[in-house]
Amino acid sequence: MNLPDDEGLIFVRGGMSVTNTTIHMLFCFFAIGVVWVDDEMRVVDAKLAKPWRPFYAPRGPAQYFIEAQPAMLERVKIGDILEFRA
């Protein structure tokens, strides 16, 4: 992944869901850090997603998920409130 440690990709879903925020790592050749966030911007789950795994689902419903370098997981924990800045 060519993203710097302080950047990531934010995916937005139309509403809160476990199913619609589940990801897969098929055909991925590197691990990523994934953080799931609910509609109140609270972190509901965070995981290291490893290559070639069929799926990763959050522990609870989320509306957003962030994919970034694994180092992101050292800075975010479940229950944190996030603020997105452009």
C-alpha cells in the first residue's frame, strides 16, 4: 500500500449495518488496518486485516470504515470518537 501512515481511505455507507461494512481481503497481497465507525463517529471495531482472508465484519453496526496502514491501529481504539477532516 502506498498510503502514508497519516492517510487512509474512508468508505461511507447509506446507514448503519454489519453486512454492508464487511470487507474481504481476497486478492490482496498486504495487510491493512481497518477501523469501523458508527453514525455518531464512535469506533465500534478495529482489526488487522490479513491478505487472502474471506471476510472481516465489525462487532456491531457501522456506517463508515477506514482502511489504512496497520500502524493506524496503534492510534485508535474501540470507543474513541473520531473527527474527519478534509
